[in-house]
Amino acid sequence: MKIMKKLLAVALMLVLVLGVMAGCSSGNDEKTNDDGTQQKETLVMATNAQFPPYEYYDGDKIVGIDAEVAALIAEKLGMELEIADIEFDSIVPGVQQGKYDMGMAGMTVNDERLEQVNFTTSYAKGVQVVIVKEDSDIKTIDDLTGKKIGAQQGTTGAIYAAEDYGEENVTTYASGNLAVEGLKTGKVDCVIIDNEPAKAYVSENEGLKILETEYANEDYAIAIAKDNTELMDKVNTALEELIANGELQKIVDKYITSEE
Ligand code: ARG
């Protein structure tokens, strides 16, 4: 009987110790599950997946340049990538508050965002362009004054348009898709958006074209919380490797066929 009690006590201790060990094993990139298998830590990327070819749905899977580059970064970090598809203008605050590890969404580096988060090395260039109906009387950027402009809320396109043409002339939409719908149904006269998604939208919808004059040039980078310098260093190292060894370009070439 005494022996039984002792054994029970030892067994209980063991369970306790194991439990504590399991709880303390984070901090490493790999965690041990209760069954002894290794579990990778997750790298949570916030995006807004209506932005082809950077992020969009193929069935129920989020694909695109950002999704693929992020997967390679996670692999280099020995982490499991998880993608959260949220409103574009919730990405920077969400990263700032630590809800997500990083924000990757064809996101332009600008001063306003730099007050809230840090950005990695830039991995792509963006150009803001103007989509109009084929028969539009808007021929160049100079014809935009007094026109109704559509853009995705919180994007640089929407910010510049409000600065240059007045907030009262800008209608913002939850996605670029919806802004293009607004153009098709005549609610706005044009849409200001990044060139690659613009090309995708124009090829998917009849009767639209992109103005030849470019509206603004910008750099895309990954947003990371200011206090998360450890992750910033790791992601920058991984990203710079992918740029240097041509793997990033390979992904870009898969999604963007350069004309000319
Ligand atoms: N480059 C623009 C910006 O940073 C638009 C990005 C929109 N991205 C998206 N995934 N919807 O404001």
C-alpha cells in the first residue's frame, strides 16, 4: 500500500514536470507536442487577398507573389506560414498591435505607415495607374480634376487621390474589385490602383483600359512591429537571400509576364 502511494506520487510528479516542460519549450522555433512530434512555430502574415498577382484566391487557397515569397521566408526561418486575409487598412494596426507577425500585401512604404511599423528591404516596385472605361473622356492624368475617383480604402492610391483632387471626389471601396465594379456601373469615372492588379482587372473585365501616364512610383515591403527587431532581422536576412539568389525573381516571373 505504501509503495503504491509512493509510485502514485512519483507518477504525479512526472506528469507535472512534463507538463511544465511542454509549457516552457517555446522560444525555440520548434515545439514538442504532447505526442513527442515536433511542431513548427507559426509565422502569421496578414494580407488582403484581392490583389492579383500579389495575393488572390485560387479556389480556397491564397496564392500569388507575396504568398509564395512568404512561404519561402517561413521555410528559411523553420516556421509554418499562416495567412490571415483581412481588410487592407487593418493590416498596419494589426501588425503594430502584435496580432500578426508581419503584413505583406503589395504594401507601399510611406511616411505615415513608418510611424506605426517598420518595413523590411523592399522586394518590388509598384506604380499607381488610372483605369478608365475605353470610351472615357479622361485621356491623361490632367483630366482627373473634378472627376469621381474610386480606390481601395486605406491604399496609397486613395491617399494621393484625396490629396491631389480633394477628398470629396474620392470614393473608397473595401477592395480593388469593388472599385472596378463602381467604375463599370458608372459610380466613379476612374480607379486609381497599382499597375499589376490594374492589368489583371482590365483583362478580366471588358471595356476598360489603363491610362498611359503613370500616377506615382513606389516600393513594396513587408511591415513588422517596431519592437520585433528579432523577426525583422531574420526576415530581412531571408528576403535578401531570396533576392540575391534569384528565387524571388523566379516567383515574380511566374506571375508577371513582362511585355515588350
Ligand atoms: N500599394 C498600395 C498600398 O500600399 C495598395 C496595396 C493594396 N494591397 C492589397 N493587398 N489589397 O497602399
